[in-house]
Amino acid sequence: MVTESRIEFLSPDAWGQWHTELLQSVVNRVYTRVPFYKNLLDKEGIDPSQITNVEMLKLLPFTTREDLANHYPYDFFAVPLRDIVRIHTFKSSQLSPIVIGYTKRDLEIRRFLAIRAFNVFGVRPEDIVQICLDPGMSMWSLELKEAAESLGALVIPPDPLRAKDRIKVMRDFKTTVLITTPSYGLYLLSIAREKGLGPRELSLRVGIFIGETLKDKDRKELEKGFGLRAFSIYGIMEAMGPVMAYECRDSKRLHLALDHVIPEVIDPKTLEPIFNGVGELVITTATTKANPLIRFRTGDLTKITYNVCECGRTTWRIDPIKGRSDQLVNVRGIKIDVGLIRRLLTEYCEGYEPKFLFVIRKKEFLEQIELWIAMDPQIFSASLPELHLWIRNLETKFKDYIGISCIVRPVEKRTIAPFLDRNKDIVYLDNNEINSLLL
């Protein structure tokens, strides 16, 4: 039997056999226990006994976030509710939220994947781990905190402190491991520099960056400014936790948890497999008990590398995420669905859908979001004080609804018309472009 410490070094043939056995097991489980998949496979005329090797994975139908939301609350559970020890809910563009359940074993696997990556990064029991993530990433914070604590490290979890206070805590408690997004890491670095703090005054040696692509220039800046070694991790909320893939010390590509997921890359338009190029990452969760997913479309664009890494691991690696194939936008590690914003506005405007533009800009290294709403008599007919109250209430509702703060700006229709004419709901603008448009 292969030990967990050697599982990432299996031969290609052994991986093929491993995945075939896992795929056969998970397809049989979902067919007998998950009504959604039984109906879907019956509709496609697929008998689970036909799936005799991992290459036949392409015959199976896809699963989407819309499927998860539309079959709320229990239809994706493969175990009785009494076997589920934790439930997480996520916003969706549909009427119902996405619900993911976890058995005790599911949580143990997610914790194991994080600990395995921490060991590769050199995190040790004597380390002090400081987690600085937005409230919208609270699920990631919880799982990473639990993994670090299981390793024996002292953990400083996310808090409501200002950035300068977090730097003070980092210095005074001699934080050795920082977990955050690349953009917030750069923001913290700018604050540290303002205070005259560099590698000599701080104790950081490992940076673990999540939620955003860690660009080469940002990696160099973070490593030089903080005096640490930077590593990137990747995960999705619906499957396998925050460390479904991680960088090793020899590669900037991320090793997939090939012992727990079966990955594919597809063309998001034709849905055909891609074996040597960039496409949408699709995941089958091969060991998940509570909510197993078959060919789940992540929406993330990447490329899979199949050759052996310099570190000796034979697990397939993915390139840093290059973008999205859908309407989700990633802001400071939080995925926001434009459809959800549209629904929020329609509800807030009592059934009327105003013209709007979702604007994303960089401010002090962090992405800030603004909602530009076209002036319309149907929603902007009140006095100026009432309009200000309307805007403040919408900003409050947006943060509660989406999980991140937003500035609401009433603008003239002509300001956003050129973007809407090009079927753009989302735009990235710098300060100069914003100022010129608002003049």
C-alpha cells in the first residue's frame, strides 16, 4: 500500500490505475445516492458499469455552480444528514445559495492537504502564523487556521485590525509565516515600509499567498521587501478546500492533489478536452464523501503540465490562473457573480433593473470596486438627501449581500453607454480613466 508521504511520487501507470478505481467508485456512489446524478446519467444513457477506465471520464456530464444552487438544499448530498458535521453556504446567482456539506473524513482530508503543503513550504510547530484575509474568505481562514494549529503552530487568525496594527502585531509577536492574498501582502508591505520596517525588523520567512494569481514581479517584491520565501496555493470553495494545489520549492506551477481529485482542462466553448494548452479547469472529487462532484466546471483558465517536476513529484501541475471563462470576477480573492449583483439591484429597485457598470480599480495595491448606476427617473426621483440615503443603504446592502464593500455612484447614462454597447458589465479602469469619464 502506498503511504501518504510517497503518494505524490507514483508512476504514470500507477496514477492511471489509481484514478480508474477512484472514478469507478465515485460514479457508482453518486448514481445510487445522489438523485441529481442518477437522473443526469439516466438521461444521457450512461450505465456506471460502462466506466471501465479513467479515459471514459469524458463521457460523463458536467456539473456547474448553477446546478448546485438549483438543487438546494439536499439533492447533492451522498450521505445522510446525520453523517455531516459541517455545512458551508455560498452566494449564487440563482434564487437559492450553494450548500456544501462535509463529513468528519472530508474535513480531515482538507486539513491534510493544507498540512502537506505547509510541510513543503517549511512551516514548523515552532512557527507563528498570521492570517490576513478578507471576511469574504472566512471559510479559507478557518481551514488554514485549523491546519496550522494541527501542525502545532501558534496562529493569529484574521481580525478587524487596520493594516498598520497588523504590521505592529507582526513585528511585536515575531510572525514567521504570513498567509494573505498577493494584493493585500503588497499593501501590508507598503505600510511596513512607511514605518521603516524591513526584513531585519521583521521575522517573516514564509509567505503563503491565496485567492489571486501571484505574478512574478509581485513575488519578487514581496520576497525582497519582507525577506521571505513566497509560495502560492490554489483551491475552490466547492471542492477540496483552499489547498487543492500548491507550489513546491522547485516550480512556480502548482502541484494538484492528484490523490484526491481527477483534473481535466476543456475548451469552455466546445467543451472538448484540451491536453496541451490553456482551457477551463474541470475537477472530479474522487474521495469526497458528503458532496462528491463529477466534472465540476471551476471557470478558472489554466494549463496542465503532466511531466515529472524537478522535485521528483509526479503529480500533474497547473499554471497560475490566467482568467475566467464565465461572469465571475475575482476581487481580492473573493469571486463575485455579476448575475448576483444584477439580482441585488433588481430587488433593491423593487423589480426594476437599472443600467449599471461594475468598475474595478487599483488603489494602494488593493482592488476597489464601484457600482456605477445610470441616472433614471424610475429610481432617482427623490430629493438630494433621500438620494444620499438611498446610496448609503445600497452600499450597506451590497456589503452584506456580496461580502465586500463597494462605492455606489449615480452617473449619466452616456457615461456607461459605450461599455454597455460592447456588452461589458465589468471594466478595469485606472484613476485617470475614472476621472476622465466622470468629468
